Amino acid sequence: MEQDEIYIADLWRVFAREWRWFAIVLVVVLACTFAFIHATKRQWEATAWFQIAQVGQVPSGQDPHAESLQRVLERLQTADFQNQVLKNQGFALDSPEARLYRKSVKLDPSPYGQMIKLNVRGASADLAGRLATATVNELHALHQQIESAPLHMARATLVELQEQLDVATADRDRLLQIVNGKPGQEASLAAVLLASKTQEVRSLRQSTSDLTARLSPTYTFDTSLVFPVYVPEGPSFPNVTLGWGIGIVFGLFLGALAAMARNAFRRASTR
């Protein structure tokens, strides 16, 4: 315990004697930190959550989504897709905005559903949000083309089912009138046909109802943002608070190291 107290006292004397070196190094590091924070170009990061388009009615065994999750992730990271987004926004492919966009695209799929978190950086908060929205819009346009065929087939099937239901309902009503008329052989035959036609109407109505539900926004939707694009008010890079924190810690460390090195050099010269 006494040795620790002596060591701390000796260390304190070293810093008291060499405080100028400690202060000089600390000031230099803080000045470099200040210059870095104020000279570095600001970057804002936008966050967007979006869902992958799907058609609720597809052949059995097929994925209802326009593209699988893995395929979407791969598509968003291709140079062709990113270049198309930049062209649509009016940026040259070799511009600083384009380079920052390509470098900053980050994707994080949700483990609980067909949603993807997209992060994009820009030289301003408005630009970052614009590029994030443009990325989702570009994917939306591609998926609309992919899902147009199965969606058209599903809607055509719904129209056909509705027509069949209308015809079957009319036949059932006609048979019902015959059954409710005067009793006879024709009425007996109509009663048998009525039971079959009623079952057909019930089946067609169920199929129509199921397909209508499958084509509702709950099961059929486009690729779109799930939440509004979020962009913090302050820049994501450089992080001013974190930068000053690192600068202060690093400055204290180097200042202490410089003071101890100067003290060791002084003692060596004295000997």
C-alpha cells in the first residue's frame, strides 16, 4: 500500500514538473480534433424501411412476393441498379454524391417479415432522404413490371368467377321458382337440380370471396415504404460528440506519455 502511494506521488511530481509538455501535446491533439471536425465534409444518413411487393393469389408452391428477399438484397447492391437511381436523380456517375451513395448503401433485412432496412448517406439531410426514397421508388417500378402478369391473371380469374357466380345464381333462382310452383314431375326434377345448383353457388361464392380477400391490400400490395424516411437533424459523420470524446482521451494519453518521456530524458541527461 505504501509503495502505491509513493508511486502515485512520484507520478504526480513528474506531471507537476513536466506539465508544459503535457499541456502542449494535449493542445496540439485538441487542435487537430477541432480541425478535423470542422474541415471534414458533413454526411447525413437516411433510414428507410420498405416492404417487398406481393400478389396474394399465385399458383400453389410459388412465392407470392415479386422477388425473394435474397434476390432483392443482391439487386440493390448491383452497380446497374444504383447507377439507374443516380441517373434518375440527375447525378453524374462519377460525382461525389454518386460515390458517397454507392459507398454508404447498407441493407438490413428484418428477421420477422419481408421488410428491409435501408441506410443511405448524402451531403445534406434533404439529399440523403431523397436518395433513400428514390431507391425504394426504383425498386417499386421494377416490381410493378414483375408482378403485372400474375396480378392480371388473378384479376381475370376473379372476373370469371363472378360471371360464373352470376349465371349459377340465376339458374338457382329459376329452379327455385319451378320448385315453388305447382307440384309435379318437373318440380321433382327441378328440386334435385336445385340442390346441386345451390352447392355450386355456395362453392363459387366461397372461391370469389377468397380471391377477393387475396387481392385486397392485406395480401396484395406494391413495394413501398412502411414508415416515412427518417433523417436525424445532426450529421452522422463526423460525430461531433464522439470526435471530441476521442480527441480528449487521446490527447490526455499522449500528453501523459510525452510528460513521462521528457522526464525520463531529463533523468538520463542528469546522470
